Amino acid sequence: GEAAPSHHHTPAALRLVVQGRGAFTTVDGVKCAMEPGDLIITPPMRWHDHGHEGSEPVVWLDGLDIPLVRSVDASWASKMRPARPPSTSIDSSQDEFTAAGLVPRRSRYADTGYPQVRWPWATVRRALASMAAAAPADQPVALSYVNPKTGAPPLPTMGCECQWLRPGAAPRAARSTASAVYYVLEGRGESRIGDALLAWEEGDTFVAPPWHFVEHRNAAPSAPACLFQFNDEPALRALGLWGEETRARA
């Protein structure tokens, strides 16, 4: 029964649901269900609220660009107002963006510049599994979340990816100028970040600072591991500060 009144602000935000069912986020009148693994964004200055119609606690991981927004003195938030009834209980991921490469000629949703605000985990996982089954065994498997109409990142300042690690897989180490926050959706393994070695399992969160080599390994003998990450790559690209490097095999 807990609820957060409607509000909006200049910082962009994303939410990855990590536990529980029954909650929702409404963005510009569109009610988005919140299931474990789902990604939901609240773009800058879009009205949004949260509610819970279930019977178990719901937990999500927040990602915001507040440090960047504050650094340019552009942080602002509105006063709260009572949440209005949603204009629809179905979001665009359920009716207009259900297949890759297809977009509606005319959308039934308001044109806010953000045609999709929810990416269901069931859809993402199915796509990852399909890609992993078709790709060569030595080819890494990862998907980027994008605006389906433009191909741009979901938010102007933050990007999101999900990586599928086959059993025993250990892709080559790579580094970039971006910071990244990881959440383990499935599986267990370890990551070497710079000189640090971190063991992880489902439900863990860890971070990778800029320009540190990052190497993940799936420790399970027969099950995949799935790592979600959000990062500040879009902001760095816009500023001309993006760079990346992959370490050669020994």
C-alpha cells in the first residue's frame, strides 16, 4: 500500500527491480509494472510516481545522474502532488515494441521523446539466450538497452547493458573512461577490476571505476550468469571524453 506522490526533476533516473512483485511506476500517465529484473527509466522533467498493490516488499536499485547535474548547477525538483490515475495500465514494451526492428507508424502514447520507459527482464533474457545459442562459443554475448526509435541510449547521460556469461566463460579484459555499476541478475562468478578480485552471486552489486581493466568469469559449470550494468558512457561521449581498450590475450 505504500506510495510515492507524483513529482519531477531535472536529474534522470533509472530503476532495476531486484526483489518482489506488485509495485508499479507511472511515467507521464503510463503505468509500468515492476517485476524482478525489469528496467524502468524516469527521464528528466517527466512526471512520475510509485505505488505498491502487492503483499510483499519490493526493492529496486536506483541509478541517477545527480553528481553531473549538480556539477553544472542544474539540479531542481518539483514539489510533490497527488498521483493522478494512470491513463493506461499497459506500457509500450507490451504492445508497440515487442519485436526487434519494428516500430509503430503511429503511437497511441504521447510523444515525449522517450517512446519506451520499461524493458521487461523476460524479454531481455529471452533475447540474450537466443543470441548466446547462435553466437560462436568464443564471442561475448551482451545487449545494450536503447531508444527503439533512435537507437540512442535510454537516457542522455546514462547507458545500460546486460551481459550473458556462458558456463566457465571469461571474456577478455577491457577498460573504458566510463564508470559502471553492476548488478548480478543470475549466476555466480568473479570479476577482476584493476588489482581487486571480487566474488559475486545473484543479488550482489559492485562497481568498476574509470580506466580499470575489468574481466568477468562465470564460475558455474552448467548455468549462465547475467550481469546488468549502468554507466555514464553517453555523457562522456557527448563531452568527447569516451575511450576504450581491450587487453590482448596472453
